[in-house]
Amino acid sequence: MAEFMAQRIIDGAQDYSYVISKRPDLKEGIDRYLRGRDREDLILN
């Protein structure tokens, strides 16, 4: 699920902050997926 949501963030269909606010349990997996695809620019703290 984290990979799917991370890809949605990359595609611009979802906002990182919104996804993390609704599914904080996926944060680690989403962050790992984004870093693995050199999209750290999408990770908001």
C-alpha cells in the first residue's frame, strides 16, 4: 500500500502531507519508495 500511495504522490494525484495525515503508518514505506526513486523533493517534514 505504501508503494501505491507513494506512486500516487509522484504522479501528482495525492499530496504527501494529506496522505501522511490520513495514513501515518505508511510514512516509512512512502519515504523509502520516494528516496529510492530520487524524489526526496516530495518529502515534507
